[in-house]
Amino acid sequence: MNTISQTRRKEFSWKRLIIPMVIGGVVGFTAMRLGRSHADRLVALVDPDQIAGLVVGLLSLAVALFCFVGAFFPRSVARSYGIAPGEDVSEEASLQRWSALCALFYGLFMLTLSLHHLLGTPLALALMGASLLGAIATNSYLWRRYDELWREITAQACVITFTLFHYILLAWAALAVVLDGAGFEPVNVISALLAVFTIATIRATARRGLANLP
């Protein structure tokens, strides 16, 4: 697999800057207009302590959809993985689809965890159990298919996550002692952990030059 040179990777392109901004703005505005009438109703159904989990779950589903659709566009896959034009990207596209499935399982778990009181205990436990097993299975499968570079990136992201998250927990514990309502709700802890791991993964990937988004 040939990677794009550092010089080419750093070339500035107004088209690559403006087009995603315009698309993102249109999509965001449309989503806001469509969801505005339902936002208050949705928030009313969710316990305030569960909102973080709901947000993380919805973001995970959005990432899953974005990755799955993007995997069917070779140019997008090549650009995302830093592969030179014309190279075969079938392996990377397959990995991207499996990663999308993993994100789907995480999103389902977080949404079920946040809305468990609406679903009922039996259904909630069944959905969380299935999504947890699915996430474990897909992560195990992806780890076996990763090459040494991706395993190193994953390991680095885990180290960064542990380093940052234990500081977050220390500060969180201090706030829980002196402030009411700052306790360790499971949904919030898991949401914070997944958010930190996502940021750490993006950072570790970008440092290796493999985060060239379309």
C-alpha cells in the first residue's frame, strides 16, 4: 500500500475546505429544522442524567452510517486512509464497513442504556446484551485483520485514553465531593470514556497521516 507523500498531503485546497463546510451546514440546518418540533418531546422522555449517553449513541449511529456509505466510494476510502490514487482499496473498504458495524453496536448500547426506562427491563437487557456481544465480536475480528500499523495506532489510542481519562476521573471525584449532582452516573462515565477514546483515536490516526477526510 503506497501512501500519499507528505508534500501532497499538506497541499491546501479551497475546494476541500469549502465543500464539506457547505454540505455540513446544509445538513445541519435541515436536521435542525426537521428535528426542532420533536426535540423538546425527546428531551422530556430522557432523564437529565442520561442525556450524555443519548448524545453519544446518536453520534455513534451517525458515524456508523457515514463510514458504511463512504466505504462504497473508493476515492473516499483512498483519501481517508492516505492511499495513493489507483491503488486497490478493497481491504480498507471492508475494514471500514466492519468498523461501521462496530460503531452501530456501540450506538445501540448507549441508546438502550439511556432509554431503558422506556423500553422495560427485559427488552433493555436483551438489547444491551446483544449489542455488547456484537461490539466484542467485531472488535476481536477487526484486531485479527489489522496490520501492525493499525494495531500500533489502536494501542497508542488506548494509552492516551487511559492517561487522559484517569485525570478526568480524579477531577470528577473531587467535584463529586464538593458539589451535589456530580456523582458517577454509569451512563455519564461510559459516555466520557467513549468520547475520550474517540478523540485519542483520531489524534493517533492523524499523527500517522491516515486521517485524510474527503
